[in-house]
Amino acid sequence: QVKAENIIKNLFESYANEPAMLPTQYQKIINLRGIQRTVCDYIAGMTDRFAIEEHQRLFDPFFKP
């Protein structure tokens, strides 16, 4: 469970600090909903597998999709 929490926390912080990493449709709603709500909605819509792969892509220098 701690590992999952760390993945979500790391993803949230990365997207919140660099909104350009979000898909275009989410970037467009940041001004309406705010960055935190937008990032939460994006992460909430991820499957477990996608969240893990996205975390690996962002934080594991040896990850090859």
C-alpha cells in the first residue's frame, strides 16, 4: 500500500509542478477547475497498470516502454 501511495504522490507532484505533461484536454480545463483538481481527476481516471507505467516512464531512467 505504501508503494501505491508513493506512486500517486509522485505522479500528482510531477503533474502539478509541470502541467504541460498532462494531456491537452486536461491542460485546457486547468483555468476552470484549478491545477490540483485537474491533476486529481486525471490520476483518478488512470488504471493501475497505466499509473505504474507512467510512474516508471517519469522516474525510472532504465524503463523502456
